[in-house]
Amino acid sequence: MAGVSPIAEILDRQGVLILDGGLATELESQGYKLNHKLWSAQIMRTNPYAIKNVHLSYLKAGADCIISASYQASIQGCLDVGMKKWEARKLLESTVQIACEARLAYLNTVDGSSRSPLVAASIGPYGAYLTNGAEYTGDYGISKNDLHAFHAERWEILSETSADLMACETIPSFEEAEVLLELIKVSDQPAYVSFSCKDGKHINDGTPISECAELLKDCAQVVAIGVNCTAPELLPELIREIKAKAPLKPVVVYPNSGAFYDALGKTWSHSDDQDLALQAADWLSSGALLIGGCCRTSPQDIRGIRKALLD
């Protein structure tokens, strides 16, 4: 139902919602090879229980919400690697199904837990489909109509699953946010929109984050606005910019570990990983209410964040 936030009960009960951490990089740390156009969604095709086990590890670490492995699984991306359209649809549906299976497995192993975790269906940016680092620039080179067509079919499929909400994440482009807002409004599906940012005031295409918050603030189906796949030290300023324009919306943040990603070489620097649990209280005090991790973060990070904020 429009306007009903699936995150409200958790926020009312404990004041903050803990998100999961990195999926693809956690798979890589376990030895899985993700050098494929579909990235972690390829593992859904070949070894879905590896995905389930990562989801389960985050739930056991204290995540109140896990995000499906559909970030890279666009319809066009699936067709590009030789899949039929029905196979692409089945793959997208399975990313939510396996997350729901992980949630059930968690609930079946926890005696008397009051936690009922959420499942969010990931909607990655068009730049993820391009696999050229465009999610860090927003430089797509396509029309707004084509961008809408790219997102619409996947949105329709995922919005009909049993996911509790949609996670529009790593969005680098104001125009893409406009397209996603159109889909959110017509689908009656709760969603959050989270941007990738290049500094403390601007998303990656150069648009002020304050303008993005202004765009989204009046849509009842948008249950949170925020930032992910961004350096952790930028978050306090970004949170304040969002809160200034959209004071009634919860802010969601899940940064990278602090390491630098080379989009062309597709490699991470390993020297700058930070202890996110030490910074999480600052993000909370700045106004963020949904807090987790993105690339190169692990169940250990999520466990540390939960302990820092709720213990």
C-alpha cells in the first residue's frame, strides 16, 4: 500500500535499521570469480546457495535488511550473455526468492528472536550494465526514454516478487533518479533511493545531493533517501545536506570500506579499509537511520556496526 513504510516498525522499535554489507566482494573473498558481465548475478545462475549463505551470514551478524543479488541482473544484460527473456525473468525472481529463503533459514535457527528482517530488491544503475565504471560518473550517453525502458521491465518483475521494498542503489545521475521516481510513483511499491557521491555535496554526475533530496522528498512511496558506494568520510556532510532538504525522510547510508576502486582496472586498493563501527555513531548523530556497508565490507563490519549502535 502506498505510503506504508516497511521500515517503520523496525525504526520505532530500535531507532535504527542495520543493513547488510557487500555481497559481491564477500563472494570474492570466499574465492568465487565474478569477472563476468552479470557479476554476482552470475553466481545466482551457477551456485545460488553461495548467495544464500552470504545473506544468511549477514542476518546472523545482525542485519535487519538484506539486499538481493539483482544489482547487475538487468534484462538487457541477461540477453547480452545469451539468456532468453524468460530465463532473465526467472533469474531476477530467484534473487529475491533466495534472499527470502535465507531469511526463513535465519528465523528457523533463532530461538525467540523479535527480529523479522526485511528483503530489499536491488535496482542497480544503468552504469552497472555498461560495466565501464559509468556508475561512478553518470555519463551514460542515452536518452531519458531509453533509460526508462531499461529500468521499467526489471522494475515490473521485481516489484511483483515478495520483496518488502525496492533498493534503488548507487545512482550517479539526477536524470536516472527522475526515471526511477516515475517508476516508484506508478508501481505503488515502497522504495529507497541511494546515490553514489564524489564529494560531500554532489552525486557523481555533479548534481548537488540537496537537489536529489528535493526531487524525492514529497513522494510517499520513497521511504528513505541516501548514499552508498561512497567514501565513509564523506557521509556526515552528505547526511546533513539530505536532511536539510528532506527533513521528514529517513536517511540511508552504506559506504564502501574506505578502499579506492579503480573502475577501469576493476581493482581495489587494500590500504585504506576503515573501521566503520567507529564511525557509525557519527552517521547516526548526523541523522542517518538506516546504516550498513557496501563494497569490501563484511559480516564482521555489520556485526561491529550493530554492536556500536544498539548494544
